[in-house]
Amino acid sequence: MKRVSLVTLVALALSACATPETRVRTALMDAGLSRPIAACMADRMVDQLSLVQLNKLSGLKKLRGQDMRKITVEDFLKRTRSLQDPEILGVVSSSGLICAIKA
């Protein structure tokens, strides 16, 4: 019984660690970013932002359903700025730039 509980606990702990990055990567891909850029950005964002900040980013779901090719970088940054968290804006901006250059 203890062995099953330990295995379950370890599995839950591992899935909890992977969940934020997976969620961010999926959301970025849903927003129209390529898998490599989304993965790069998600990795950086999860390392640099708190869970509260990552949840604030979910407010950008308003972009979902829109053609991302028609949304300018300026508009995206304006919406990110509207979250009123300079750290989120800095991390999203720098991550996007760094990951786009790497690609």
C-alpha cells in the first residue's frame, strides 16, 4: 500500500511540475506561434514568472479565435501591458524576441 501511495505521489508531483509549462506552451501555440517558439517562450516564462503572473496571462485569451496574422506586435504588447504588470511585459517581450532570433 505504501509503495502505491509513493508512486502516486511521485506521479502527481511530476505532473504538477510539468503542467504550467505545458499550459503556457499550448496557449502560445493556440495563439498561432510555432511549436519551437512556443516551447522556447514557455520555458523562459515559467522560469521567470510566478503562477499568479502566469494566470494573469490567461486574460489574454481574448485573442483566441482571432487571426493572429492580423494582430500586430504593437497590439499584442498593448494587451500584455493592460495586465499592469511590468515584469510580465518584460518577460513576454524578451522571451518573444530571444526565441524568434533562436528559431
